Amino acid sequence: MQDRGSPPSWLPQVQTPPDVIPPEADRPAPLLFDAEHRPITTPEAWAARRAELMEAWRSFLGVIPRPRNVPAIRVLEQDRVEPEVSGQRAVDRLLIAYDPEPGRTVEAYLLRPAEPAPAMGRPGAVVLHSTTDATIRQPAGLDGPSDKFIGLHLARRGYVAICPPCFLWDGPDEPNRYVKAVARQRDRHPGATGTAAMLYDAQRALDLLEAQPDVDAGRIASIGHSLGAKEVLFLAAFDPRVRATVSSEGGIGIGYSNWDAPWYHGEAASRPDFSLDHAQVLALVAPRSFLLIGGDSADGAQSWPYIEACLPVWKLLRAGQALGLFNHGEGHAYPRVAQDRAYEWLDWSLGLG
């Protein structure tokens, strides 16, 4: 693992259990046991178990094969976002179009500091929007409350940020658009869940981001709120190019949010005999950095057992500082204190501080 330097001063807070854990909170099973219930005590044994868990989740979600090519970019619009306060970076914002798969075109925003790139390159970030008809305009700083302008926030800090769309907004604005988007997705990829489609699209955006000449491919992060938080959990778990992640108010437990909706896992995830859980998904991220943010809505004190279950995996891999839960207690929001913690976490995790 890369040297991250000194961790944030508030690290002990995000690794300390809350005073009260709700009695209805999930209690994930311990992870450091193999399929035969034998203790896992070495990184090599964990690697074998990790491969089993990944295969189990891939089998459930379905896999959409990803082309090796990097999507070609077509620039549709470009503008410069000037500094709002003294000392702030100007940002170049591009509206781009690309084909994540044959016959399907999407638009995204690509933001970067207007100043020349340093010789070592810039950190990159995949920024996934929340549930809003503003879609990519939200993180790009064009629509919605400014606290959700996450792509613009990061570009001001020196990142190259790509803000791709969720497939639920493919096609026209019409009644039952999510259901119809899912139907089209299943026509394209029978057997693949909506979560698999979201993962595929996020990885294609990451392909594009990684190929940018000013991006340091060894310093790439992912971040999202609500819907975007769900997506970055799986992106981080299944793509090792992501070195640091912040997931804000997505609902880490399957029962904590609408994971059984047809555009995520589907109703199978809510069946009593469903044998998989999201502690397994979170553990796939180790030893890379992951901060879960909650507001006592979708995530919060009830999410601590997931951190508690996964921390032993991070510690086994000698990365015990790289997992935590910050609960701001302000509901399903992304307030300033959460923004500050999120961006400090990413900077530290990528060795920028």
C-alpha cells in the first residue's frame, strides 16, 4: 500500500462505535472464516476467500463484459467556472458524449483545474450523482443545491472529476421511466441486474478517466451520495483501480434502503433465504480506503456493525486506518461537515496531504 502520511485528526472518531446501536441494526457474520468455517489468519487465506465471495456476488448480479477499448470522447460544450473566493481554483468544465457500449450514447461532465497539470499528474475521481432529474448537472455544479456539486468541489481541490449518468435516465422523460429503463437494460443484457448495469457504466467512466493524459492512474477515487453511494460501494468492491472511496447515505445494509428494487438487486435480495450480504461486498474493498458517511437516515449508528465486521479484514491486511464511519446526524443530507470530512479522507487516502 502507498504511504498515506498522517491520517486526519478525527480518524479515531470514525473508528469508534457509537454510544448506542439500534436494536434493529443488522449484525453481519464475521468475515475471517472460510467456506468450511475455519478461521482465516493470513492474507493469503483471505485472498482465497475474497475470490470466493467475489464469484458468489458476480454470479448473483450478473456480469456485463467490458470492452478493452477506451470510449472515444466528443466534446459538446465547454465553459470555465471562475473562482468564487480569493485563492480558489478556476475549473474547466466539458460536456462530453461517449458510447459506453455499442449503440448506446451517454453524456457526462468532465471537470479539471484550469491551471497546467503538475508533472506527477492529477488525482482523478468518479463522481456519481444522487436520485435527481438533474443527473450529471448536479455534481458538475450546474443544477441543484451547491452541497451536491461534488465534482466541482473536487476539481477546485485539484482533481479531474468525471460525472457520468445512471442508466435509469436513459431514454425519454415518461411515466414509469425507471421500470422502462430496466426493461431496456435487460433486453441488452439478459440475466444482469440493475446493480450490474450501474457497475458497468461506472467502470466505463473510470476507463475514460484513467486515460486522461493529466490523470495519475495510481490516484483515483470514487464518491457518491444516496444513489451514487450505492454505486460507489460496488465500484470500489469490484474495481481495484479505485484507491479511495466515500459513500454517503446509500444504505449499507440491504434492508436499510430499496436494494430490492428492480433497478438494483431485485426482489431476490429481500427473500429470507438470500445468503449474501453487503459486509461481504464492503470487505472486497480491503485494503483500499473506504469512508461510510451517514446521517442517521439510510446510514448512521445502525451501520456500525458493518464497519465492525470488516475492520478485522483491513487489520489483517495492515490497513486498519483505512476504514471508518462518520455520522453527521443530519438526516439524508450531505452537509458541509460531511463534505469537509469526505474530501480530507480522499486527499489523505491518495497521499495528497
